[in-house]
Amino acid sequence: MQHIQSYIKEHKDRFLTELIDLLKIPSVSADPAYKDNVFQTADVIKDSLLKAGCDHVEICETEGFPIVYGEKIFDKSLPTILVYGHYDVQPADPVELWDSPPYEPVIKKTEIHPEGAIFARGACDDKGQMYMHVKAMELMTKTNQLPCNVKFMIEGEEEVGSVNLSKFVKANQEKLKNDVILISDTGMIAQDVPSITTGLRGLSYVEVEVTGPNRDLHSGLYGGAVANPINILTKMIASLHDENNRITIPGFYDKVEDLSDAERAEMAKAPFSLEDYKKSIGIDAVYGEKGYTTNERNSIRPTLDVNGIWGGYIGEGAKTVIASKAFAKISMRLVPNQEWEEITDLFKKYFENIAPAGVKVKVTPHHGGQGYVTPIDSIGYKAASKAYHDTFGKNPIPQRSGGSIPIVSLFEQELKSKTILMGFGLDSDAIHSPNEHFGVWNYFKGIETIPLFYKYFTELSK
Ligand code: BES
Ligand code: MN
Ligand code: MN
């Protein structure tokens, strides 16, 4: 403990500067304009892992962006921890809503972060959280307290579905062999309420296209007599939820795991203020599936949401037109036991089926992945719990998150090991949004807690 804190204190400024430098590179995986920056970031990660004490680090090329793999194996009889993270970030758009440029990190104090937070795209998701692991590794090797073997796998395509990582994992089972997977790419309940994420939702992401007439039409000459693709698309989308806000796709809920009353009661014990929740996002009422609380709706229940919708005339002024086509991007968040490919099929069939005569519908699946739940009686969970107890002075609360990291269920399937999700971000850190930030306190708390996980995991594995 003492070692950890004194090392952090001594190197605090450098730990911050290094992260700030990493955040200056716009490693946006979704936008081809940033391709070189994404590759450059992989090189920076490679160097940082070597400096942190890995014996061997390589850049593994894929058909997309590279995976940085690093390891330090010094005793095969000791356990091996595999750390996963991602160095790619979401696009910064809409840039005009940022108070400071997304790739010029600044530290500012906020109400929740009185010690300051770093504002930059990727600060919390996931460069800041991933880099905590690199610095924790440095700390352990430099102070001679690395208790077990470590492997790092840091990818550059998480925000676009990890397609190449899936292939890499399937092809490298022996290389990636481990006793537990450790990830910091989620959040915690509040600064004084540490929590361990025990579940993630799955995802099915589709794009739909509705085509009516073969060209855009004069909305006076043709209006009223032909199916307007935008009218039809919005009507079809509206029909996907019923009056209780349940999803109407036949079979959608068939495999949904129902939690027992006892489990729901346990969940309800986590501290939560509905008033603060509403206030934090500027709404006067919550909305969702009947019969479930807000925290249930956003974690243990599946959803269907339009993420974008477009078509027709959206320029200045008015243009009288019936567009030939309308489009939407739709995501479905899934819960354990729902198979994402099956849900994608159910959606496709149903959506095509409800289209009225006069339009054609095309459904194009994007990416997806399975949800994940992890037990709280595993060695990994216990080790994490003890680590948090040391650094926060209280036991962490298990919490199922609504977000997705689809690769986690593939890890379990291919590598046969459990993942421990030690997240240090807050929901208010605005990941994927303008003004994303990560608390300086959270960054160092992570660096302090991670080595203790290593210590307890190794001890409990004996
Ligand atoms: N780190 C997030 C996921 C996350 C955040 C999980 C907070 C739990 C709490 C990750 O980078 C992410 O954004 N995932 C995407 C899915 C991916 C396939 C694009 C998501 O959840 O939308
Ligand atoms: Mn992430
Ligand atoms: Mn993300």
C-alpha cells in the first residue's frame, strides 16, 4: 500500500502528462480521415507498454486497425491476468458543442470533480481508463511488486464493433491463455460509492431503408396518392413499442432472463436518486417499460432505440417534396440469453413484414454481440472487492450496466475465462458526448486499486 501511494505521488505529474499526450492524438476508428492517427496511437501504446516493463510487445496487424499485444511472463506456475482495453475513440461530433477542443485536453474543476477532470475525447472511454493499467504495470515492475504474469491486449476497433479482434482471439487462444481478464471500460455508481460491473448488455445494430417512388416527387402533385417513405418509416418505427413501452417484435422477449424478486430487491438497494437523475439530464419525467424501475430499464431489460433518422429535405427554408427514400439506424440492447443474431433476424423479418404495399424495405445488419453476466463469488470478483475495500474503505456494490462491450462474451466463449470489469468512470463523464471528461482523482484511484487486484488475485489463486 505504502509503496503504491508513494510511487504515485512521486510520478503524479508525469502520469498526467503522458495521458494528456495520448489524448491529443485523434484516434477515431469510425472515420477514415483519422486512419493515420489510429495507427500512430498503436505505436504510442506499444512504447508505453515497453517502458512500463513488458518483456515483449508487438503490434499485431489486422485487416483493420492493429492490436497491441504485450506481456511479462516470469513464472508459469503463477496466475496470468489478461488486461483488455481500447485505444480508439468515438468521433467528437458535434464539435461546436465542446467548450474546449476535443483533442486539446484541459483540466478543469467541476462540481463532481473538485480535484479537476481532464476534458478530451477518449479521456474516460477508454484511453484514460486503459492507461491506468499501463501506469499500474509500471508501478508494479518499478517497485518490484508484480505478483503474477500479465498480458495486455489493447485494440483499436472497439467503437466500431471489434470485428478483427474477434478473429484475432479465435486464432490466438494459446497466446491469450489467462486466468482472469481485467477491463476498465465501464463506470462506477458515484465517487464515494465504488462498484464492480457484473453485467453488460448485448447489442444488435441495424440500418433500415424504406423506398417509395423511384424519384423525389412534388408533394402537391403526388401528395396523398402515394406512400411517403418518411411517413411510413416513422409509423413503422412507432409501432415497434406498445402502450406499455414493450417491444412488439414477436419472439423478442422469449429468451429474456427474468430476475427473481429477491435479485430485484438486491438491485434496488444500490443508492440512486431519481430526482438527481432527472436533473442531471434535464428531463422532468422518466419514460420506459411499464413495471420496471429506471435502473432495471437501463440494465436488465432489453431496448429498441432509433439512433438516427433521415430523408427528404432538411436544408434552409421549405421545399415541397415527397422523398423517394427514408432511413434510420436502430440499436437494440439485449440482455443475457437473447442471441444477438437471432434478434437481428427477428427484427428483419418483422420489419419487412409490417411494411405496407407501396414501399420496399431493406434491413442491413451492422454489428452486434452478446450480453454478459458474471458471478460475484469468483476469485476474480473477490480479489476486486478486496482491492476496492482497501482504497475506498468500503465494499464495492455489484452493478449491472446498460452499456455493451460485445467482445467480453466472446472472451468467455473462446478463452474460457471470466472478466472482471473495474470501471472508474461516472455516468456524468459524458462518454460519447461533447465535453467527455475523466476525473483526475478517478485516474489515480484506478492506478492505486489495480495493483491490489493483482495482489489479491494471486493470493486467492493459491
Ligand atoms: N466503454 C463503452 C461501453 C460501456 C460504457 C459499458 C459504460 C458500460 C458502461 C464502449 O466503448 C462502448 O461504447 N460500447 C458500445 C458498443 C460498441 C459495439 C460500439 C456501446 O455500448 O454503445
Ligand atoms: Mn469503451
Ligand atoms: Mn465507447
